[in-house]
Amino acid sequence: MRRFFIILALSLLPLAGSAADPVLRSFTARADTSLVSFSYSFQVPGQVTMKGSGIARVQGDSFFLSGNGIEVWCDGSERWTIDRQGREAVVEAVGQGGDFATDPALLVASVEEVFREVSSGKMLFGGKTCHGIVLAPKADAGSVSGLKLYFSGERLCGLEVTVQDGTKTEFVISGISFSDRAAASAFKFDSASLDDSWVVTDFR
């Protein structure tokens, strides 16, 4: 489940600075200089449909996600995944492993080389007509094989992430806002807040 939360964050800043589509270009220009905050819900169809919801704040290669009892903190150099109910934490160095599905900083840094815009125009999302943009990898993107973004006017309202096994995760975005950038420390997890009752797995 953690992978889908992280895919959500990395999917918000595609083609920054080089987007041909004017709606996407306008969105990424704002996102590039702002703190982007939003709520989301998602579902993964299958034999057992997985659903979830949460909130997110994304700022460049830093982000905070909270949903389904899990928090993910990333300050661009370290990523902490926190399960407060289970009192478990996992810490990883950003950039290890090389999979864009689990490393948003790696993708954001390389997205212009990795993804290309395939098409754009009127598309249905959630039963409504939106402006849709289809993106595809032009280089190895790990397990991510495709992205679709949906806009209502200039407001991002949804996206769909496809991974190589064909699984599609659909996200509904609401309450998206742009504000002044926060201090980098806002995305750094306070590891000193964990006492001896926590199990911390360190992969750095």
C-alpha cells in the first residue's frame, strides 16, 4: 500500500518546465514554486478492491503523506514510513534502489528524460468530462508504465497510475491549493520523538 501513496506524490509534478500541453504547463509552473496541498482518495480494482484516502503536501522532492494509518515523510534525502498504531518505522536513503515507483525524488529529478506526453484532450473521469493528459515512459521508469492526469479547468482533479503488471490505481484529488513554500524542516521526520517501544528498521 505504501507504494501507491508514494506514486501519488511523484505523479503530481510531471514534465515540469517542458510540458507542451498548456493546462499541464500552467499547473507545473505553479507547482514548481509552491507548496502543493490536497486531499485524495484512491482505489485499486482487482479480485479484492483496495481503497483508501488521505492528505498530502508536496514541495519539489520533499513531501508528507498521511493516509490509511500510515505517514510518509521525505525531506529529499531521507524517507521515513511511520505506522503509529503498530509503533513501527522504516527509514531509507532517497536515491537507493533506483525504482521510480518507490523513489519520487529520483523521478522528479529525471522526469523530463523519462516521460513524454502522448496525447491530450477531452476525456471522462468519474463520469465527468475533463481535460485529460496521457503520459508514457520514454526511458526506464521502474515499475511505472503510464500516467494519466485529469483537470477540471486548470485544477487537477484526478490521475491514474499504471504499473507494468497492468494494475491501475485511480486517484481522486480534491481541495488542491498552492501556497508559499515551507521551510525544508517541515518535511523532516523528528526521529527523537520515537521512544524505545518503537521498532525502527534502518535501510540507510
